[in-house]
Amino acid sequence: MYMEEKGIRITDCSEHNLDGYFKGLLEKELTAKGYNERILEITYFIRFLVVRKYLKPIPFFPEYYYQKVIPVHHQRSVEEEAYREIIEKLKYFPEHLRCMFLHLWCLGLRGSEVCTLKGDAYYLEGKDSWIKIYQVKMKSYKRIPIPKALYDVMKVYIERHEIQPDEYIFKNKKGGAFLYATFRRQMIKNCEINGIQNGEYVFKSHDYRHTVATMFYGNGVSLQSIRDYLGHLYDEMTRQYIDYMPKKVEQANIDYFSIPENDLAFGIKKGKGYGRKKNLL
């Protein structure tokens, strides 16, 4: 569109044209993230044109234009009091919601992943229980270990409802995969009916991914292992899922100041010289 406004064919694009386009974007007051995304999209488009030989290679370096992005961390872990109350009252929820919720709370799956689970998703390897999940975003499968209790619950559910290996476990009215919007709406309604946090709790399935990631990290699991478990491509994405951990920070604080040399009062001596600079750290 920019090139058309200038009366220039896209196949005649030059470094000068790209520079003008990106300088024009700056005037639109986009966020740094949005600005960088535009640059990346145009970069892919230019490479496509060059590979298809619609455009001759031009000296274009997108790194020159990128702006620094300061990541904003959103605290999204579910409060322990909230999920404990849901678990205590889970017996009052419909059966399919109970099973679906357990996959969020135990495993931190995406809502879309829970909705598209199939009858052959659960299996044993020796004494270990596993689940096979299709990642809609990644368009690939991943396999992660699961608690034996969840495995046993789901085997009973699958047998009771006579679900075949290639069938969706949680179905919509037409027999297809359960819609995430329906799942979320039903969970919100049942949390309200059962008075979760006095009816003020707002169910958000993705918050449980933050909860599981934070719990793992707080118990010493490496960032790379959590990344693979959640199905992320980059460590930076996984870091956004690990929330502030007051208990861990508090314990680190106690451990640090339990060492005499780290005590704030270390070196202060009462007497004539009390309060003088040379007696203070």
C-alpha cells in the first residue's frame, strides 16, 4: 500500500523505500513490540520476493530499525485458596468439567489442548503414566508425564462413556471437539453457582499454566525443562509464565541474613565509638 501510494511497483522496491516506510511507522506511535512485528513481517515478505526472483537482493538490515522491547510481566498464577476451594467443591461440578479442570490444575495444559484430547491420549511406560497432546499452536504433538491418579480417573471416564481411541474425549453436540468458549463459559457459571471465593472468582484456564510453571520453578526445576514441558520454543516465553514467588524470596532472605557477616547490625559496637563511621559496615 505504501509503495502504491508512491506510484512505485513492489518489484522496484529499494533500500530507500524501506527506510521511508519504517520512518513513517514511527509517526504512528506504535508500541515497540508492534513496530518490531511490522519490521519482521516486511522482512519475510522481502525475502519471499527475492527467493521467487520478483525482486533483486537489496542491502536491507532489519536489526538497524528494531526498537528495544521492555517485557511487561503479568502476575497470573491462581491463588492457592482459589484452586483449593474449586477442588473441594469439584464434586458438585458436571463430570466432564471435573476431568477437564484436572488437566489444567495438574498439568497446566492449554484450554484448546484439553478440548481436543482423544481416547488414545493416555498410556503407560513401565510404571510411569504419560499423555499425548496435540498442540494447536505448534501444530505438533508433545508427550509429558502425568500423575497416576489422573491416568486412572481418565481411564474410568473413557471406559464409562465408551470413547474410541480416535474419538474426542470431550465432545460438542455434533460429536466434534469441545469448544473452548463453551468450556470457559460453563466453568465460569459453575464457579459462580458454587460460590468460589464468594462468587467473585473469574475462571481463566491460561492462569493455570502460570501456576504450574511457577510451582515447578519454585521446586528447583530448570527453566529449560519447564519450557519443554509447556511446549514453548524460547526461554523468554517461559520466563513470562514464572510469577513472583513470595515464599521463595522470603526463604532466600532468611538464608542470606542468617549468615553473621550479612547481618545489617554486624560491625556496630556499643560504647564510646558507637555510631562512628569506622565501626559501621
